[in-house]
Amino acid sequence: MGHLRQSLIALAAAAILSGLSAPANAQKTLRAVMHSDLKILDPIWTTAYIVRNHGYMIYDTLFAADEKGEVKPQMVGQYEVSGDQLTHTFTLREGLLWHDGAPVTAEDCVASIKRWAAKDSTGQKLMTFVDSLTVKNDKTFVMQLKSPTGLVLLGLGKPSSNVPFMMPKRVAETDPNTQISEFVGSGPFVFKREEWKPGDKTVYVKFDKYKPRSEPASGFAGGKVVNVDRVEWRAISDHQQAINALLAGEIDFIEAPPHDLLPLAIGDSNVKLYDWNVLGNQFTFRPNWTAKPFDNPKVRQALIYAFNQKDFLEATVGDPKYYKLCNSYYPCGTAFFTEKGLEGKLNSDFKKAQELLKEAGYDGTPIVLMHSTDLQILANLAPVAKSLMEKAGFKVDMQSMDWQTLVARRSKKDPPNAGGWHAFLTSWVSVDITNPIFTGFMNAACDKAMFGWPCDEGMEKLRDEFARETDPAKQKAIAEQVQMRAAEVVTHLPLGQWYLGAVMRKNVDGMLKAPAPVFWNISLK
Amino acid sequence: MSIETLPAELVEGPPRRGRSLRLAARNSSVIIGTLIVVVLALLGVLAPLLDTLPPSEINPVFRNKKPGTERSIRDSSGEEKKYVHRFGTDSLGRDVYSRVLYGARVSLIIGVTVAVISVAIGLVIGLVAGYVRWLDGSIMRIMDGLMAIPTILLAMGVVSLSRAGLIAVVIAIVIPEIPRVVRLVRSIVLSIREEPYVEAAITVGTPTPLLLVRHVLPNTVAPLIVHGTFICASAILIEAALSFLGVGIPPETPTWGNIMAEGRSLFRVYPHNIFYPGLFLALAVLAINMLGDGLRDTLDPRFAKRV
Amino acid sequence: MIWPAMFSYVLRRVLATIPVMLIVAVLVFLMLRLTPSDPAAIIAGDNANTEQVADIRRRLGLDQPILTQFVIWLGKTLQGDFGESFFFKKQVAELISDRLEPTLSLACLTIVLAIAIAIPLGVLAAYRHGGWLDRAVMGFSVLGFSVPVFVIGYVLIYIFAIELNWLPVQGYQRLAQGVGGWLQRLILPSITLAVVFVALIARITRTSVLEVMNEDYIRTARAKGQTEPKVLIRHALANAAVPIVTVIGFGVALLIGGVVVTESVYTIPGLGRLTVDAVLARDYPTIQAVILLFSLAYVLINLAVDLAYTFLDPRIRY
């Protein structure tokens, strides 16, 4: 009797200790650690990249840029342009459904375009050309222009923040300055709201009724075929631990590992590095034109002579394999790349910078430089900026804060010593700054511009010309002039191009090269 | 009287005058502890003279170098000489050895400052609470409230009230420590009031300030010194935790805590960022705890081990 | 024990927690309202203008006088409505209930481990006073609370999870999904957190047992011929219980601080991490709710400790 009891107990103990859990699923789950945790779910309301990535999971777009950057139809089946280039007719392709089963209609698309255009600067610019946007029938809508513009496809196929995602009409009619509260899309994944635990994990499952295009996938375009059942975004904020978990097989994918830890990851035979964002990113310095002494163009010019790209790249990325010195506002590898206007600048010519400061009559006002401490790739930028600026003769008051605080503070126009700011540094995905319209920081419409509020009529005229131009060769010429103007008045400064691939386990296959990490086409071997 | 006091302060009897400092000075824990602390403090004070580089000098080209890396630098007279990064460099190219030595200053200053300020403020409030009966209740309720809020969370909250900086962090750590000091002082005051010689002094009409100075204060000295040393140790650790959570002192001013916090994600590839400051920090905290132990054993007979 | 006096004492102590919690509520509320950063601006987003920010401020009720805000918030809180998180688009109550299990699991396992390891260690050290074990225990314990928790964590992860591969690196598994996995993932975090407590409790145990071992009644028991283990356990430990219980009570404050750091290191989705995220994001409703909850837990545990005294030590009278 005792013997039997003993063995039963032993058996029970073994069963418990071996972790009898819910019956094992044959489900294929991709466990990913993204660069940030998802807290906001409205990709129109914010430009944050993590929300854009979320958008690409559950929403679809009318047009999409392929691997080469060419805009191809995605949700649109037929696209016609009238001879005078003023009437654009869009017809949706067959079989498009929302996650709740309802079919996608032209009304939904028109409402979505309007909401996107209200917030996005490219959309706003596009709308200045639009006379009317009307629904012709269930699947067709017409955009009537006042004058021709290349922004129609450029805008509707915009690859990065804000992406014109299509949402159901009832959702798209939410005020653009209020976050949406329903997350129904027509994209290849469904957002599992019940399983969403902010700060812990976000869950997506395959949308069975998604009808991919027939073309092969390329960039954001082509057929979006999902080969996994479930994708989980896990929030592991400790970078070291994320790598540890990847190596231990507890997760499959890390979107943006710190450069310093790459050797650790790549050294393991089960892990590989994959550069999905071939165009990389650009570090940017943004001065506040409304804060003395940055209202003086000579003082801003001094910055362009004080800085050099190498110091910033070395301090953040470190390994030359992952960065590129690119003296251009438009990233290297993009259509409008040019060095005109930046020759001889960004070379740390401290003497010239000091001269300019003297000419400008710089009185030693400390420059309030905001330093964000919690975003790993940005954390080392401000200290480098401070040291270079000081060598050039600036007095710098570097104030450390977390990114959220910085975001709140940069929207303030108060004087820097009373809650305002003089400067901060950030990073843009290359695809967001390929032309004068996409580049938010080039908007010099004074009060209507982005934080930093540059105010330059000349710049605005050039950008307007660019928007009106449809011929690519003429566009390039205007883009060059825009860069020269930007370097002269210093709307912002490009501080180097950098690249970062994802690290993933060897069995993760098929990730597409695109400016945002997308999870269709990926399979777990 | 309630037993809401520190573990070692179970009042078994009225406190007597402590034994002399000479006894304390002969206790081995006190000697070793003090020695280590003094050495660390000296390292901090003499940092500029100990072959160090400016602790916030960034050098992106030399980032993440292992300990022992040599390089040539131009010194103030323009001459080139060799410099060895004994503890390696961090992710911005700053010399870890220099930062650790300069960090000794800030970390120890934080410890001492927090201890002194919280003891001073706590003493005053505790005396008031013990003496002024009608304020006692409300003061103690507020102290209970403050104590109920977890230290780290309170500190995080206070730091987020203003810019992160030395003063903010000191205030943030002082505030949660005050209630315990208040309790300690108050319990001493209350127990002394019961003493016959104090009652006699009151009957005779001794003014309160004189009472406080002559009878109460001397009895608080020993326990407060002991408690103060433990606060000092605790403050250094809390500062490290705050730096780890991202709300500590900004990295231009090195502290052992923020050197470790900055280097934490490189632990497996460049462990020197955590190892060296961690070693110094552990040593300092250990020494201060030993010092406190020794002082408690000798100065405060209530806690003397009767073995 | 005299029941009416006991009962009134218990009642008094329980009632005394109410003003304390009220003060905590006031302190926390004030602390947040004094911050210079503006959650309305953060919520409004990058491109909002001042009008939109003002709108949001109105909607969140942030434009009302502070007293009104406080009263409204207090009223709602007492009804269990902790409001909606500024950032997570979820009810705070839901966020908290999600995170409760991991933190409770970690805390309980830590306490159990700490007591299970520390008390025997302390007793043994006292028993073999002056020997190598005694010195080792004292030495280890001072070390235990001299090293920051996250350093202990990284070292343990490196040794046991990476080099030896015995345990997972990070993460948390819900109890409902299997006890084995739940336990496996909690072992390293609990040990990391327990180190400080083992150090504290072992020392206090040793000291208390030593003090008591030389008491007259112990010598009497020895003289009576009762064997050593029985002497130790029955008399010494029972009388050392009071200080040990006190340490546990006062250690809860330490525990909460340690939980915050440990959850960050091991990626445990508990209340500690929630608080850190909320503080960094200036998410007032969440911060207020979590701090209140932690404070309540602390106050209740201390209440339990105080009440335990009356059972453990009849000498303590009120």
C-alpha cells in the first residue's frame, strides 16, 4: 500500500515538475522583440515607428512601394489618369474584406484618405491640389485636382510615417486629433485585442480571409502571404536580456539589437543577422529657430561647421560596417541624393565656427540641449554634440531626460530657460526623408512647421515648386536647390547614415527587404 | 508605546549612557570599516592626482576598449605620452578607471549627505513629536504615510518632479528615510520621559530646551550615529537602483551607480563596465555596514551581544 | 489574554490605517500634480497645437482646481474605479489585475525561499558560534546586502542560465499554464531577490538565537537534560520570533523596491515594471493606483506583524 502511494506521489510530482501545460499546439508562433513597446494603436494620430509597424500588420494601403521604391497598386485594382492629369480614378480590386467580414468600399477609402491627410504633412500638401474626392460606386472613387502634381502616387504610396492605411468609414471618421478606439483593418494579420498586454506583449494572428495579390512580394508591394499562425511582440526592455533570450531560443527575432551586442549574437551558430532596411537611417540635429540665439542664421551656420558626421556615428554605432558618411540631406542610395550645398561643411572646422559666432555677436547664452537617455541608439548623440559645440565656442547646457519628457518639451515655444529648448537630436528612417515633401523638418512654414519652427519663404516656394513638378529630372533639380537652401538657413542638420539589421534564429526565413519590418512572407522552418 | 521600530531596537530596558568612544575605536569591525571608507574617500578626493583623465571626456574613437588598452594622448603641455586604460573604456570612450575614482566622490557624498540631512531633519521632527503631545498624533500619521510608500517609488516620483541631478536625487532618498529616524528619536524621547531623573527635572521646572539638550540629546547620539551609517549604506545602494531604472544622476557626473547602469546592456561583452564600479560600490557599502555594526555593538549597549 | 482589550486593540490598529492611507493618497496625488511635465501635451502628440492640448486637458479633468480633482479621484478610487490609463488605452484596474499574479508569485516565492534558507542558516550559525560556518554566514550576509540587486541578477543569469543552461533567461509563465514552467521561470528571480533577505534574516536569527541561548531558562533546560536540538528549537527560536517577524515586516518595503528592479531584469510583467513604465510615461492614474496598492499592502502587512506580536510575546502590552 505504502509502495503504491509512494509511486503515485512520485508520478504526480514528475508530472507537475515536467510542466504539464495546456496541450501543445502545432501552431507556428513567431516571437519578436521590437525596438519599443506598443502603447498607442493609431498610426495616423502619431508618427512613432512602432505604431507604423503595427499598422503594417493589420491594415492595407491603396498603393505600396516595392523594394526599389517604385509605387505599385496594392488595394487598387485599376488606376486611370485623365489626359490633362487632373482626374484620377481608383477602382478597388476584388475580394477585399475587413477583419469583421464586411467588404471594403470606396467610401471607407475616401474617409481614410481624408483622415490621413488631415495629420500628415505630405497629405496636407496633396490636399492643397485636390478639388474634390468623390465616391463613384461601391468600388470606385475619383480624385479631381486643381493642377497636376506628382504627389498623388507619392502620397498614397507613402511608405513611412504617416502611412495612409485604410480603415472602415466609421473608424476613419474619428477626429484626427483623437485616437481611434476600434482596430479593424483589412491587412494580413488580425490584432488580438483581448490578448494585448501593454508593457508585456502584443498578439497578432493570421487573417484567413485575406486575399493576397498574385505578384510576388517585394518591399511593401505584391502579394502579402502569411506563413505563420501567430506573431507575438514581446516587450523586453533590457537589451542584454533580449539577446540572452534569443540565444536561448526563448524568442525568435529582435528588430533592433544594440550595435555593441551584435558580435555576441552573430557569434552563435543558431543566429543570423539580416539587414531588412537597406536604406538605413539618418541622425538629425534640430535647432529651435524661435529661441535666441538660434534666431540668428549666422549662429545656426556655425553649427554646420562645428559638427562632423564621423564622431556621432562612432559614438553610437561604432563599427564602420554599419554606418556611412553621407553629406546630404537626402540619404545615400535614394533618388535625390546630392552633396550640393554641403561641400566643405560638416567637417568640424572649429575656427570657422568660432569666426561665425563672433560675427554674429554670440553673447554666450547657454544652449539648452535636450538629451534623451532611455532610447539606446540616441543616448550618445547629445554628449557628442555638446563636446563639439563647446570646441566651437558655444556654451552648452545639456539637460538629460527620458524620451517622453523630451517629446512633451519640444512642443513648447517657451524660452529655453523656462521650460523651452534650443536643440535636440533624433533619427529618421531614410525612407521618410527622401524628398523635400516627405522631409518634415524641411517644412519652413513658421508656426505651421514642425517643432523647431523654421521660417523661410524661399524654402516654402521651392517645396511648392517640387510638389507641382511631375517630371523626375526637373524634380531632382528642385530637390538640389532645396538642399542648398536648407544648408544655408539650417532647418536641421544631417549627422550621418546608419544601418541596423535584425537578428533572428536561423529557422526564421523569408523576411522582406523593406523600410519597415513586415511579417508576411516569413516562415519558421 | 508600539513596536513599530527597527528590528534591533527592541527596548529591553531604559537606555543608559553609552560606553566611551575608546571602546568603539578598538572594535575590529569599526577599525576595518573606517579604514576602507577612508581609503575610498581619499581615492575620490585625490582623484585628479592619481593619473586620471577628465571623467566626462568623450572619445568616440576609443569606445568599448578592454581593460589594459594603451593609447597615446596629448597632455596639457602638448606632449604625447602613453596612457593605459586600467579599467577599460565605456560606450562613449570615457576612461572607466577615472570615472570610478571620481565616482567615489559623488557616491560617498550622496551617502553622507543623505545620512546627515535625514538624521538632522528626523531628529528635529522626532523631538517635536515626542515632546509636543498634541502634534504627536498627526506627525506620526504623516510619517506612517510616508513610510508606507515604497522607497524606490517615492524616490522615482520625487526625481521626476524636477530635473534629474544631484540635489534631486539626494532629496529623493532623504524623504523616505526621515520617518524611520523620527520613529527612533521619538521612541527614545518617550522612554526617557519616564525616567525618574527626568520627571524630577520637569517637576523642578527645568525649561524644555535645557531638558532636551541635557537629557534627551545625549541619549540620541549613539543610536543616531549607528542608524546614520546604515542610512549612508542604503543611500548608496538606492542611488544605484535609481540609476538602473533611468532616474538617477545624469552620466556626466559619474557615480558608481550610473556607471553600472550605463554599461548594463554590455554586461556579457564588456563586463568591466559593471565589474569595477560594482566592486568599489560593494566594498564601500560593506565597509559602511561593518562600521555600523561595530558602532552599534560598542556604542549602544541596548544592542550589545551578551555573548 | 483578555479578549475585550485585545479586540479593542485590534480594532484601534485597523482603524488607524485609514488616516495613514489617506495621507498616502494625498502625498501621492500632490507629488504627481507638482510635476512640471504635462501629460496632456504628451497625449496630444507631436503635432498638436495649444488648442488641442487644452481640449485634452479639459477632457481628462486636469483643468479643475486641485482639490476638486483630488476629491473626484478619491471618490472613484474608493469605488474601485481607478480610471483609464493615459497611455495604455485600458482601464487601470484591468492593467493592475493582469500584473498582480506575477508580482505576488515573485514576492511569495522570495519570502518562502528566504525564510526557508535563512532561518536554518541563522540557527546553525548560532549553534556553531565562532566556527567557520558562523563566520561564513556573517560574511555572506554582509555581502548580500552590499551588492545591488541587478548585479546579483546579471551574475546569476550568466552562471545558471547562460553558461550552465539550467534555467531560462527571462520571462514569466502564468500558473494556469503549468506549475512546472511557472516555477522554473521564477527560481532565478526569486533567488536574486531573496539574497538580501537571506542576509538580513540569517543575521537577525543568529543574533536573536545567540542572545536567547544564554538566558537563564535555556541553561535550566540544558541542565534538565533536554537534548540540544529541542532546546534550541523550542525555546530559542520561539523567543527570537518577535525580531524575525519585525524584520519581515520592515523587509516588505525593501522587497517592493527589489521587486521593481528584479522584474525589470527578468522581464516579469508585474506591478513593479508597470510602475516604472508608468512613471517614465507620466501616466498619472496608473502611478497613483499602483503606489496606493503597494502602500496598502505595506500597511496591512505591518498591521499583521503588529497583531502577530500580541500572540508571540505576551510581554508586549498596550
